[in-house]
Amino acid sequence: MIFGHQKKLKIFSRLINYDRFPHAVLFAGPSKIGKRTVAIEISKYLSQSPAPKETFLDFSQKECSSQICDLIDQGKFPGILKVGKEEDFSIKKIREIREKLSLSSPYPFKIVIIDNAENLLWEATGALLKVLEEPRGKTIFFLVARFPYVLPKTILSRCEIFKFYPLSREEIKIFIKKEIEKKGIKLTEEKINIILDFSAGRIGVAKDILLDKNRLFYYNLNLGNLKKIKNISIFERMLMAEKLEKEEKIDDFLFIAEYWFRDLLLIKNKSKQIFFKSKEEEIKKESNFFSEEELKDILKKVQKTKKSLLFSNVSRLLAVENFILGI
């Protein structure tokens, strides 16, 4: 079942209905907004035998309980090949997929889902290009990526690219209220607004917070650390970086940092389009401690740190230390 992205779902439904769904698509956009979920849902629909009488749009709006859907959810359906673990991004894995695609299949489609496609090693992208150039039968490749520009142009040119965006605050609020009603969770309006702040339009983050009570605590802790950075010593900043690395909370910290300093910059420019709406007055006060240029520079450093962690062998501790010391 898919929540949100209705315009995209209608497009996919028409393409599937007219048998024009591309053999290779790239779903691009921020993490935890539903890209991979949409790819899996399309895979479920196309893997049904006999084919569903309902449209994909209708299919995507309810829970599927067929045996095939259950197997896909468990990762045991042989008609879908998934790539997503760190060890999967090698040329060996892509060659293995190519061999499997050459075999006959009892299923309507052979489907490959490559999550975090930007992590593919250079040799692997060359092997993938050969497969994309010579698609076998009814084969569909889903490439899911946060940073599509990292992929070679030769790969991008062979994919139909669909960009995904965070959902609106109102959409996330509807989702949260449906989830707490379904699960019998009791939340105050204040707590719902805090979840809306931290989710920043990302449905996966909202879901994580609802499933794990500690997650909201960690997000609040990271925000608290960000607020006090300006007023602590270099030694204390290094201890903070060390603790983040030890507890594997660097990604969460950078996620919060990006949206917090973005909001400070927006408020400074008299914009009301902030994510931390429940902390608007606090943001106004906090923004006075930074110049516009300082905030722009911090946001650039957030992006640089995130990219270095993703695409280089730099020490994670050293990367977050440099960021925290540079604020």
C-alpha cells in the first residue's frame, strides 16, 4: 500500500495499462520518502498471475494479501532480484543478475530493484549498462537513488527518470493520524506536531518515530546538541563528535542539522516555509546568533560532509569532527 505520490501513481497506472512501462526506470529523490516502496508495489502488481483486473492505482491504495505479495514482503519471491546491501554493488553481483535474467521464468516479468544505485562500483555500472542495452524479454529495472547525478550519463540516458519529493505537512499529518488510529496509539496534538517537524515531509521518518519511541528522543537530543554547539569549547565539540560516531548517530545528526539551519536561514529571510513549525519562536531567536552567510556556509558543509561519508573512504569520526568544529 502506498500513501501519497498520487500524481506519480496515476502516471504509472496509465503506463502499465497501455503496456508502455519502461524497461528501466530511475526513481530519484531524498531518502525515506517512498521511492523503494513504490518500486516494490509496482513489482507486486506486475508479478500477479493472472493479472489483476483492477488498475495499478487502485491496487496501490490497499493492502495486498496474495501469496505472491507475502513472498515479496518476505524477500523470498524468485521473480524479483534485489540489490541493496554493501556487498551487492560489485561487478560480480551484476554479472550474477545477468545470468539469472538469461534463464526462463514462470512469472509475467523479471524484475530487478537496485536500491541506493549511486553506490554501484564503477566496474558494476559498466556491467549494468550492457544489461540495460540488451534487455531480455519482459524485464524491468528499478534504480532507486538519492544522488542520481553520481551515476554515469550512459546509465541515466537508458532510464526513464522520475523525481520524487517530500510529502506536504498536511499529508504526513493524515498519515500519522491513520497510523495511530490503526495501531491504537495515543498521541497529543503537541507530540504529533513534533513528529511532523522531524519528519520533514519524509513518510519513512514519521513511520520510524511511530514504531520506535526512542527515535524521537534521539532526534530531540541531536537538536539540543546543535543548539549548544556555538557555546561549547573545541574539546567538548570533539567529545560530541566521538559520541555520535560511537553510537552510530552521525546520519541522524546531519539530517537534523540540515533542516534546523535551513529553517534559521529561512526565518532570517522572513519566510514562513519552515519545517520546525512548533519551534518558530525559538528559531527566530536562534537565527540572531548567525549571519546569513554563516548559515549558507553551514548548509554547504552539511552537504559536503554527507557526500564525503557516502562516496569516499574518509573516517566517519573525522568527517563529523570537521563539520562540528567548522560551525
